[in-house]
Amino acid sequence: MREPRRIDELDTPAAIVDVDRMTANLDRMAEYARRHGLALRPHIKTHKTPELASEQLRRGAAGLTVATVREAEVMAAVCEDLLLAYPPVGARRLERLLALPRHVHITVALDSLDAIDALARAARLAEREVVVRVEADVGMGRVGVAQSEDLIALARAVRERPPLAFGGLQFYAGHIRQRVSEQEDSLMRLSADVAALIADLEAAGFAPPVVSGGSTPAAFTAHRVKGMGETRPGTYIFNDRTTAAIDACAWDDCAYTVLATVVSNAVPGQAVVDAGSKALFREDVRGNSMPGFGALLDRPEVIVKAMSEEHGMLDLAKTDWRPRVGEQVRIVPNHVCVSVNLHPVLWGVRGDTIETRWTVAARGWTS
Amino acid sequence: MREPRRIDELDTPAAIVDVDRMTANLDRMAEYARRHGLALRPHIKTHKTPELASEQLRRGAAGLTVATVREAEVMAAVCEDLLLAYPPVGARRLERLLALPRHVHITVALDSLDAIDALARAARLAEREVVVRVEADVGMGRVGVAQSEDLIALARAVRERPPLAFGGLQFYAGHIRQRVSEQEDSLMRLSADVAALIADLEAAGFAPPVVSGGSTPAAFTAHRVKGMGETRPGTYIFNDRTTAAIDACAWDDCAYTVLATVVSNAVPGQAVVDAGSKALFREDVRGNSMPGFGALLDRPEVIVKAMSEEHGMLDLAKTDWRPRVGEQVRIVPNHVCVSVNLHPVLWGVRGDTIETRWTVAARGWTS
């Protein structure tokens, strides 16, 4: 069949990227980091696409952040400086990590002596330097150690185990996801906590070469966290309904949508589209109690009120719009990272014209 | 790298299928359908894997049910009788549907005159018969028409538009998902409603050649819906935490798990594993208010209480078990269909031995 040239020639559901909006999002973050002297190391879990990582690197990104070894393997083709922001636990994972092309500079972040021991053994066998950052829990309660003495013990263990090299302090303040205007107290607390951790590490002889944090919800205040030199936002390349809901972007900055077709309007008050939980993902808006699983790009008052795997139920209660069967709509999902991960292909568009297609190459965990 | 032979050689997260349990699940449903003279047309959206569809067909399945044209394209390699249980709306979808290999017998279910018109035009152009079932809404409120006169109008429209052929009545009682012991009233109402629809269609001269329903939550009472001759369960091949929670299967009938590795135990009271929402999916148990997003196969009292994309937080409150970093666990997800869809590969195991790997070939919507 012919390659589609316009959006209305696409079979649905399909993942669409507005190239101009994405470009503006990339430029804005690169400019922010440059202005404040922050190293930008974007998290590519959002797009999992080497061509888009290259766009980030072309704008001055210092390297890339990845969550899985699969992502590292794919991104090694376009970047020589990779941070695995995930505990490298397990023999197979270590084997794959150390089998990355030799020219790739590998950094990891971890939070346990067990993981340091296993990594050190694997790195010695591979005769390969691995830079290790110690991971602090600054309030999210997911991974990381909360106490300075534990951080120092980890840093010491790293330094005692060449070819591991101590690379600094890392944290992820993912708990800061309220409205931007309400983040001030959390930001001040974070800044004080990070400053204390840095001071304690310094006093123990482990001055961190890099202090790395950052996230999309608090992306543009990263420079206010004292001592932080690197930021790792991911979502900002596309943004999503959650990011807009907390004012961390404007609605018009949403660059990613799921194109869908109205397949039924038999039940009054709703329209059924062919994008359900297997295309949008099922996740509530976080940091703001908005209902639904997505909203129409051109009619944000129309939300996806319910879903099955391949059905999305549009709520027509707040609109006079009555779509016909066959009409296309574009849906901004609540959380873009988990929606992109459901799609094999991203279609890059300008207006209604399809300019390119990218393969979401780093999905899954194995090649 | 060498192909893994045992579970502990797998990189994680990985999707695991217990072959013996799956075989028992397949045999049980095939035997039930045979005993009650029901045609079994399994919905393959659960596994999306041609080899597993072949296992269903080998046990006497009358054909397969699919939700997407992509699934139809992939399953056409193993089955000549496909039901697209989804409105075939949109020019590109119709084009792909009618481009299926000519030996494949195509049936669709739909609920609008617009869809019938478009399908009839496409079928005429392709010079190809398409069997059309009319879809009734029996209480779920998703797709389908609720009134007999609307069903009759659809059936008439089909008959007036060769090469479309009227194929009967279809419905999906997905709203019946309470505990099996509490389904009786819903089942009686469904049976009465379906009988009335059949009678009205018959009286109007549209006796349905097939009446098709069925689902996993109410799988083993399908024979009690008067007039129903075909059943379309999907989840039963693997089962999941939701199916077990409503007693539609036993816990030991859960054949699918996500293998994960403990990557951190730094935060007291929890263990973090490397299976998060990108491996398990994020969906509540339905029909029963159980917390969490999955539970350990061998310790069902340990649930996944929270998730990030690549992190699952195990709640250790109800157990004395304290896993070490590096330990593997197997997680039964709340909803198996959406978890399988996140994995490129299924590993078929007996005990700890890997017997085979299958590619989940029908993921996504395009080839």
C-alpha cells in the first residue's frame, strides 16, 4: 500500500508528533540549560527514538539518560556518553551493560553495596571503567538512600573498587509534581537537603564531581537547587496533559497526540474512538485532580472518560460538537512516556502533512 | 550472547508463560464448549501470538476473534475464519481488511448505517463477500444499539447490500464482571434480553444464523444464555489477578507472570523490582476492590503497591520475607491482555526451564 502523505491517510490509532512544537520544546530547554550553566542530559525513556536523541544532542545535550540496558544499546549508536539512571542489578544486565561499544562512556547510579560489589566484579572482568554516582532519596521514597552516612559509605565503596570511579551525587525529585506556582516550599526544602548532602560528602572527602537532578514538572527551576550542575528532564520534548495541568507547559506546547477515528456514536452523549488503553495507556493526571485519560487537542473540554483496550469513550457532556462516524480526532494523553511506549512508529507532521516516520527503536527490554 | 535456558538466566523484566498451566486452561475451555455445543471463537487480543492461536485452533476453536486489522493480518497466516469484533471504520482500515488473503473468510460486527455503507462500497470494489453481524448493546454502554428496531434496520441494510451477508447477532456483556457467585441476576437479565432480541429479529424475518457473546469473567455460564451459539473469551488462556479475584479461575490457573529482579531494598518496608507500569501496565483489579497492580505468584499477600515506569514497589507489610537485591520474583498482573501487549517476546517455561520463545507478533497497528 502507498505510504501515507497526509494525516487523514493514516490508519488509526497512530502516534503523531507535531515537529514544530517539538522543536520549540527542545530549543526552550536547551536555551534554559545554557543560560544557567546547567549540563542537560535528557532522559530518552520518553521517546525511545535515536533520531530524536540526536536532535537533543545537536542542541548541546551533554549526554543521554536511559532507564534500561536496551535503551543504552540503541542509543549507543548516536551518543558516546550514557547514564543508566537505574540500578544495574543482575548478571545478564551487567553483562549487557559492559558489552556496550568500548567508545561509550558509561555512568550508572546506584544505592546498595550489593550492586556496587557486583558491578565492580563485572567491570574488572571487562577491564572497563564505569563511573558510579551514588543515589540519594530526597523525598520520593523509591530508590536511593536518605542518610548522609549511607551515601558516604557507598561513595567510599566505589572509590575502593577500581575500575569503578566515583562520579558524584544523583537524585530524582519526582515527588515535586504539584502546580508550578505551588512548588516553592518543596523546592526550598530540596535545595536545603541537597546542599546538606553535598556538604556532608565534601566533609568526608567525597566532593561530588557532578550533582544531578531535574525533572519536567520542575524543569525551569532546576538552577535554583544549590549545587546542582546537571538536569535530566524527559517529558519536555513532547509534554502531555499532566504537564499542562500543572502549568509546566502551555496546552499549545503539547507536541504528541494519538490520532484516532470515531467508530461509533450509537450511545447518546458519547462518541467511541479507536484509541483505548493500548494506545493512550491508563494513567490518571497526577498533581491535579482532573478526570479522564486524555483530552482532545482542539477541544480540551472533551475528555476520554473511559476506555477499553481498543475503545476510548469521549464524553460529549461539555460540548455541542457531535462527531460523525469516521471523523478523526487527536488526543493528548495524560502521560506521554507510557503512551509512546505502546506505539511502534511515530509520525512527524507539520500541519496535516506527514514529513517523516521514526521507529520507536528502544521499546521492550531485549533486541 | 547465549540463549537463556533457565529462568534465572533471563534478563528482566520478562514475560513468562507456564506451558502446563496454559495447556490446562486451553483444554478446560475447549472441553466446556464441546460439552455444551458452543462454538468457541477465542479472542486473540490476549496473546497476539500466532503459535498460541494455533493451539486454540488445534483444540477445536471454530475460528478466531480479533480486535484490530493488524491482528487479522498476522492471524491470517494460521486461520481461515476471522471475526473482526470491532467497527471497520475508516478508508485505510477497510482497504487493509479487504486485502486479507482471499481464502480468509471475513466476518465483522458493527452498529451503524454509516459503517455498513462504507463497508458495502469497499466489498463491492474488492468483489469479496463479507459477513456482517449486527452488534447489540446489552448493558455495557460501549458500542452496539440497544433497541430491536435499530438492530432490525441494520440487518435489513446489510441484506440489501450484497456482497455483504447478514451473519447474525453479536454482543459483549463486559459489564458482568462481579464475583461469579454474584453474577446470577445479571446472567438471567442478559439471557432474557438476548432472547427478546432474537425473537424480534426472527419476527422481522432476520433469524440470526449465529448469536455470539461470551467473556472470561462469565465463561463457564455461557451455555445458560438462551439462544447463544458462539462464545468469545480471551483472557482464559492465561488468566490474571482480576480473573482469580472474582473466582472465574483459581490462583493456580494463572499461567502468565512478569519475571522481575529486586533492584533496591534501601527504603524500609518495601522492595523495588524492575517491573513497573511499562511491564505490568497500570490497571486496578475490576469487580473486586483489591489494592495494588499485581501480586507475587508464590506470595499473593505481597502486592505491587505503587509503580513508576520501570520500578515496581513491593509492599512487605504483610510478610516476613525480606528479599535481597538480585532476587527474582514472578508477578501476576491485574490484567494480562494489556501486560502481554507491552512485551515483544513470551518465554514458555516448564518449572525453571525455558522450553520456547514466542514473538508477540500482532502488537501495534501497523506492520
